[in-house]
Amino acid sequence: MRIVLLMAFGILGTLSRYFLQGIVQTRTVSTFPYGTLVVNLLGCLLLGGIAQYALLRLTIPPDWRIAITVGFFGAFTTFSSFSWETARMIQDGQWRAASTYVLVSVIGGLIGIFAGMKVAERI
């Protein structure tokens, strides 16, 4: 059952990332990877909120917790894409853009996790 849930949630996470990243990137009309940045920050916010809410108020079976965290959010957030895009910016000499991307992704991700946790505590 765990493998089936992982597959199902992984598919949902992958498709969600693909569509959201594409929509954001198309609308920003930029070479800067805004789509990946938005997906990563949103993923942190949602994972922080859902995980904290589940810890405080819900009893979620282990297979479902793994499906949500590893399956959906593992497929939804795109750290490997983030790393690749950062490396390409550095190779292209875009140090300022690469530094901004790393700082906003890491600090914004942490803020998203804590914000999601706080929202979940208040629900």
C-alpha cells in the first residue's frame, strides 16, 4: 500500500510542479528561474503547515504521512532543479543573480516552513 500511495502522490506532486512552474515562468517572461523559486517557497510553506497541523491535531497513518511528505512534496519541490539553475548562472558569470537566488530560496524556504507551522498552530 505504501508504494502505491508514494507513486500516486509522487505523480500529483510532479504534475503540480510542472504546471505551476510553467505558469509562473511563462508569466514572468524572464530567464531568471522564478517558476522554480515559487514552487520551492510554496512547497516549504505548505509542508511546514501541513506537517505541523498533522503533528498537533491529526492522526495520520504512517503510510499516508510518507506519501504526503516524500511522495507529493518530494516530487513537488525541485532542489535539484534549483541547484542546476544556480550552477548555470554561475557558469554564465551571473554571480549576483545566483547569489540572490540562493539567498531568497534558502531564507525564504525557512521563513515558509516557520510561517506554515505558525498558521497550522492557529487553526
